[in-house]
Amino acid sequence: MSGPSYWAVVPAAGVGKRMGSSVPKQYLQLGGRAVIDHTIERLLLHPSIDGLYLALSDEDGYWGDTEFAGHPDLVTVPGGTERCYSVFNALQRLRARTHADDWVLVHDAARPCVRRGDIDHLIAMLRGHEVGGLLGMPVRDTMKRTDPADRIVATVDRGHLWHAFTPQMFRLGVLYEAMRSALDAGQLVTDEAGAIERAGRRPIMVESHADNLKITRPEDLPLAAYYLERQAANTDD
């Protein structure tokens, strides 16, 4: 009997207001290609991943001009007004062709620098886990908590604190039920691990390289370009 399959889900219905651009950030140019082309390539062409489900806005006018539009292993689904709706729509479509024990890797469209080696490491670390986990980095800086006026009220112990990255990898059945429960309760979880935690389960953190950058602000684009150049120069990544 063969083992579980691996599927990727990429929510890409956002507009990225903090970029200050009329073009959604996933379609901005990065090294001569759209950001989303870099991102999808890392997942769709990964040898362990069987296919990718991409959630797009109904008003998206850019996807048709990208490199992977029409790829036979890529399925587009309607996106939602929030990330969690986009992910849930993709999970609903996936359930029709997969098993509850199959794995789903949910990845931000604006994280084009995730390394294949980090995806390999995530899969290897979680292969026998009953729930799943996500890539991230332990917090290294001193952490401060502030009040609404940005005045410091406490220094937070950074021990056991992590920056949460993606992919976030969970069993399809577990993630679907956790997301459905959260949405039914009106809770718009900001990441999949949050839904899993709300369901009383404990996903694990898997350390990633720090260059798994999420493009959020204009200054992130040249940094992402630098990371991609460095990775291309080192074929071991």
C-alpha cells in the first residue's frame, strides 16, 4: 500500500495594501519574473508534491499571464476576502480527490524564497506525525510588549518563541475540520496552525532558513532578489 500524498495550497487572493502598489504583491516583478512564479515553482515542481491548488480573487486579471497558468497539475479555486476562506475553499476541493491522511502544505504566495531543502526537511520531520507542523525561526531579538500608544509595558522572555513561516503542513482531514470549526465559530484564523491549536492539537515547529522571507513592504523586494541570487549561486539549496 502506498503512503500518503502531498498537496500544496497557495492562497493568492490578497491585494497586499502595505506594498503601496496598484498591482497585487504576488504579481510584482522579482528578478524578471512575477513573485508568484517563483513561489509556485518551488512547490509545484517539488518531486514530493502531487499537485497545487491556487486560490484566486474573482477580480484577478493577472494570473492568465503567468508562467504556470494552465499547468495540468495546478487547479485554481475561488479565493475569499480573508486568507482562511481561501484556504478552506481549496481544502473543500481537495477532499473530493484525496484522503484524510494525505498531507497539505499551505504556503504564502508572497514567500518566493523558500528553499527546496527546507521543504524536504519539513516533510521528513513530519512524515510520521499525527497532526503536522510548520517552518519557522526561533526569535533572536529582544521582544517588547507595548500599549496602544506604543509605550513599552514589558520585556517578553524570548525563550521558546518562534517566528511562524510557511509552508504549514497538516493532515488534510485534521486541517479541514479545524478550519471548518473556526469559521463556524466566526474566528478568522490568520494561519492554519492557529486553527489546529484552537482544536486542541499541538503542531510542531521545524526550523527554516531565515531567507524564507514574506514580501510585505517595498523594501522586501530587493532583499528577496538578493536571497534568490545567493540561492542560485549555491546549487545545494
